[in-house]
Amino acid sequence: MACLMAVPAFWAASALAAGLPSAPMVIAVLENTFAAPVYVAAANGYFAAEGLNVRLDRCKVGRTCMEKLLSGQARFATSADTPLMFSSLKNPGFSVLATLTTSSMENRIVVRTDRGIRAVPDIKGKRIGAIKGTSSHYFMRSVLTYNGFGPADAEVSWLDPDDLNGPIVRGEVDAVSVFGTQVHDVLRDLGGRGVALPPMRYFSVIFNLVSAPRRAGSSEEDDVKLLRALRRAEDYLRKNPEQSIRLVSEALKVDRAAIAATWGHYEFRLHLGQSLIHVLESQFRWATREQLVPAGTAMPDFLDLLRPGPLRQLDPRSVRLVQ
């Protein structure tokens, strides 16, 4: 069950004093370091400073964040590229406002060493778990394909985000595909029986801020204000790494040392670039090959998902798209 981040009393008082709207602007946000700009903006009061009454609704995986957005439970969501691609095939009524974070090192395969696994080839004939429809899924399949695995060379099990560690701890699977702070959590619960295989640098995750369709009473001005608050958070992250690590560890309730150990793996940069289009297209081709989309489904024009106007208003140099 996703939990809600409580809004400190002094923020609420500031919001009332500033005449902020009583109905909060809900952001469905991933419980992971990828979403550090959102957590820092909330902790430092940058949303309230822009006149926004924001409430964070936390999710274990980006797929859940997107479901909250598309069901009307949230006005904004954070999501990596893979849930975006799948969501666009079901309900393209959303817009990507900006990329927040990128990383080529935070998706990992964690294995049980007591099952004789020391490297990816050792997974052949074993059971591997992944979260279906997320970057966990895409990363797992990319790693296996890159290492020459066929569809029958490993047994795939789908993980429940609310019981992510259980299957590998109980021995129901021999390896799992996880990301961010999930890696730390799985290794902690495995004790000395687990190890994370080295990062696969050929794989990158693009993590984004997504908006629901504008409704009555909402405006593009709010989008610009939200992006401005996140740009302030980005600047803070760059200039104050130690304080940022502390804020994120407190928000996620994760040991500070665990956040600090991988902090350098993330690039926090507000932008929209052509690379997101290329990744979504590659993932659609993968999903087609894996028969994860209905036969005959045409590739969408993923450029239509991007709404660069608000980011262009904030900083035209941050948008690099071929249109």
C-alpha cells in the first residue's frame, strides 16, 4: 500500500498565508533516489514558494505512479521510460514535461550466491524475478539477451512490488532485477547470501515528470511553477550534495550510507531530449518481440507524448528535440 508523505505544519501554514489553493496538487512520486529532485523541492519548501499546494503520494514502482495519474488520483507523476511506453499504449492521455534524472548504473541483477551464481551466464537454467512492465523487466530481458540467452534459458517470475524481497529471500527465485535503493534492501535481507552483479553500462534509465491532461482550473502556468521549483532543487542537489543525501535518506527512510554509496550514479538535470524518443521506440520494438502488446499494434509517435512548452518557457536551452 502506497503511503502518503505528511506535509509539515509550517508548510501548511505558509500555504495558507500565501493564499494557496485548499485542494492539494498531488504528485505520485517514486520511493527512490531517482525522484530526489521532488523530495528536495518538498523538503526545502520550493513548491510552496511558487504558490503551489503540493502533496506527495508515494509509490513503490513507476507503473503504480502512472496508474494513479491515469485514474485521476494524481495530477502529476514520476516514472522511468518503460512504464511510460506501456502506459502510452493503453491511455496516451498524458504528457511528459521533463526528464528529471538519468542513470546507467542503478539497475542491477542481485543473485543468491548459494545457488552457484557469480556472473550473468550462471543464471542459465535458474529462476529470475522482475517487476512486469517496469525498467526492472526491460533491464532483465536486455541483460539476458545481451548475454545470448534464449527465451527458455531462464525461468522468469513476476515480482509483487509490495513483496519485492520475499521471493529471493525465501528461495523461490535465484536472482532478481531491481533498481536504486531496492538493491540495498534486497542485499540487506539476504545477508551474506547475496551479491549485486556489476552495472551494465550499455543500459540507461531516463526518469521523468509526467502531467495529466489539463483540467478545469489548471493551467500551464502551474506546470512552469512546478518545473521552476524542481530546477531550484536541481541546483541545490548540485551545490549541496551532503545535505541533499541527508534529505533524501530521511524522506525515503533509507540509511544515509546506502544513499551516499550510489549518489554519483545519478545525473539530476531538468531537460527534454531526443534520447527519450529513441529509448521509447526501442522498448516498443522489444515489447512487440516479447508479445507484450497485441499483435498488429502500430508504434505510436512518441514525440506526441512530450509537451515541451512549459520547460521552454522556463529555459529554452533545456529542450533539444527534432520536431
